[in-house]
Amino acid sequence: MHFASAKGAYTFRVNRKANKVQVKNAVEEIYNVKVEKVRTANRKGKHRRRGRTIGRTADWKKAVVYLKPDYHIDLF
């Protein structure tokens, strides 16, 4: 388990069109917690090779959600 979750930070893979407000509202509704801040990053897909053909995996968006001090998400 990553140490960031001990500090109240959780990482999610989200829809590429979602903004920070939408991510915050979704996490608060699904996990019943209060979100302090959200950081997002657009990630490029990796190059993959299939025989002679070189392709790429899809681009994706990562969101790091920081919760308020009294809240946590039980993953296991």
C-alpha cells in the first residue's frame, strides 16, 4: 500500500473530460467523505508493439484526491 493514503491522498483513474469539481463531487458521493483538494494530470498512453505494427494505448487522466483530516477510505 502506498504511503500517500496514510496522509489522506488517494489516486483514481477518471474520465478524461472530468474536471476537478466533478471528481470532488463524485468521490464525496460514492465514498461518503469530505474532499479537501484535487489534483489532476493527463497521462499519455504507452507505445506498444504487435509484431511489425507499433501502436499506443489510450491516453488517460489521473486524479489525486486529498481528504480532510478526519476522513479516510477503507480500501480493504
